[in-house]
Amino acid sequence: MRGIQDSCARARGWRATLVLCLALAFAALPGWLSQAGAESRFALVIGNGDYLKAGDLPNARNDADLVAAAFKAVGFETELLKDLDEDAMGAAVDRLAERAGKLDVVAVYYAGHGMQKDGQNFLIPVDAELRSISSVERETIGLQSIVDVLERVPISLLFLDACRNNPFAEQLADSAVSQGRSAAVSRGLAVVRPVGDMLITFATLPNTVASDGSSGNSPFARALSKEMKTPDTEVSVLMKRVTSDVLKETNGEQRPQQLSQMQREFYFVRGAGGAAPVRDEVRSVLSVYPDRVKNGEEVALVADVPNSCQPSFFDLSAGGKVTPIPQKFFKQVVLGNGQTRFEISPGSRYGLVVQEQDERGKHTLGFFCEPAGLDRDGKIALLKALAQRFGSDELQGQLALGEQKVQFHFQRYAIQ
């Protein structure tokens, strides 16, 4: 691969683009939901599809219908809104601010167009024209404004199915280039930092595009609405199953990502009498993207690693060159579900930047859980054993090293 390169510091502070707040009507929940009791649950579901200047996204409306029905089935009072212009979106956001502090759980699902500008995310109303980059903040809803309000709710869940192929972003980027300026906008959404007991889920990885779906609904909406109804499954485990479903449906092309620092457990549905849930073993989650890069582009890596694991990261080139990646180059965040997140992504202080001298072809990037007391000879033997597994397309699992079991998790990408 390459040596670790210092990337320009592009991190910018979040700033609200509109003084917006979400307010939702409060109502009693059905008594049959044993885990909720008097818990007040509300879901705001928005599907924007009938865009005046960007064509139609029919599946966004279908997705809103599907997800709203799922929220209702698990005891959420649900407000379903479709094809909202800027005023209507602002009004929906304003309504919840007045009551956010009185709600126990709030879920927000958005399907439609979204984009990022200067590292900030914006949800696009159906009447947006976006003729220039300067119009983005005037004609859209800043996502951070919604996040700021959700911080006031004890438990909040934000689902963003807003990364579909976006003609607005492409048009504005092309316009900037034609004027000799760097493009401040791009398709897909940027990483958002959750606060408190908040889960933020992207339908696909940051800076990438999600599928609108070919059978009436997006893969993400279909998986979320199905898995939400699974009883006695904590939400962090449930979202891993959503990720697995989407990966299978898209043949590995689309990978949802969850960002969370939740300390409390949350269940959509509990069994009769609120029986104790069956706990899944804490497993690693790895995202390496994009799957193809060229000279000057960056490879991003996000790994959620069990706290029992001491990860050792490296890249293996097609020719067998091993490049270790020290932990000091990762941003590390302790999560609330028994994991620690290790992240190197575009815009971070350090980047994995492809250079001209880097070997072209397939690369394998990830980590293994380093056993205590592993010496140089042991590490060499371990790397050889891993290379054999990679040759058999076994990129995740465990292998025996003497009497120890070594967990490993890798993914492939290509340098063109």
C-alpha cells in the first residue's frame, strides 16, 4: 500500500443552517407493548419523491409508507409525511421542538434526496431549485438542526435513506469546476457525530450512493421494516441484521453504517412479560470503501471492534507486501455496546492516500486480534496463515495459533 499520509485538516464544526426543531404530537401508546409501559414513543417518517427540478423518486414515498407501517406495528405514534416543500419540512421540524422534552423515544426516518456541502449534510425539499452552491443553505434543511433537537430526547433513532443518486450534487459540482473553483458539494452524506443515547444509521456508507430499489422499495427500507419487528433484539444487534440483509440484496454493493454511543439498551419489541433478551455475542463490524480507488484518492476504514480485542491493522497488496497501520493513525471512540470504533475516513487528520508508487490490483485491508505475548516469529506465522485464508476468499473468522484462537476481519478493494 502506501505510507500513511497527512491529509489536510478538513474537519469543520457543525453549524445549523436553519433554526429548526422537531416537534411531534404526544399520545399514549398501546398497552400490549410490555417493554414500553408508559414510555412515550414517536416516529416522524418523511418520503420526498416528487421533485420539481430533480425528477421523481417513487420508491421514496413507498419506503415512507412501508417504514411508517412498521413503526406503528411496534407501538410508535407515527406521523407520515410525503413530498414536502421547504415550508412543510420546516413546520414538521418546528412541531417537535415544543414537545421533544416530553418524549421518551423519538425515531426519524427520511427517504429522498440529500447532499453534503463543506462536510455538512442537508435534506432536500421537493421545491428546491439549487441553482448555485450558495443556495444550498437557503433552500434545504440542515441535518444538524434535527440532530440538535434529538439530543433532548432520552433515546433517539435517526435513519437516513437519503443517499440516492442526486442530480443536484452533480450539477452544482460541475458548475463549480466550470468556474475554476473546487467543488464544495458532493453526493452522498458526510459522517455525523451522535450525542448521548442516539443511534444514527445511514442507508449506505458516507460519501457513497444507495440504491433506490427496483421492486417498489429500497433495500434499506425493506430490511429495516422487516427486522424492526423481531422481538427481544437490542437495536444495535438488530441494525447489524439490517446491514447483513442489505449486503445480501445488493451483492455487497451497499453497506449501511451505524454511528452510536448509546449506553442504554433499546428494544422495538419485547416478548410476553418483557422476558430478558437473548444477547448476541459482540462481533466486529468492518467497512472499507470505496471498493475502487485511483492515484490521489483516499481509502476509508471504519472498524467497530470488541473491547476484548487488541486490533492489529494492516494492508496486504496483490504482490504480498504487508503494510502495518499503527493505531495512532485512527480516531478511536469507545461505543456503548462493548465495542471501540477505529476510524480513518476522508477529511480526517490522517488519510490512506493512494500514491503513484502504490501497487495496482486487489488489496486486502483489515485487522486481526493480536494475542498477548506475540513475538516476531509468531506474527510472521500468523501473517502467513492469514494469507492462506485470503487465498481461499475467507476474509473473516478465526484461526488457530498454537493453543490460541485469533479473530480476524478484512475486506478487499482495488487500486486502479
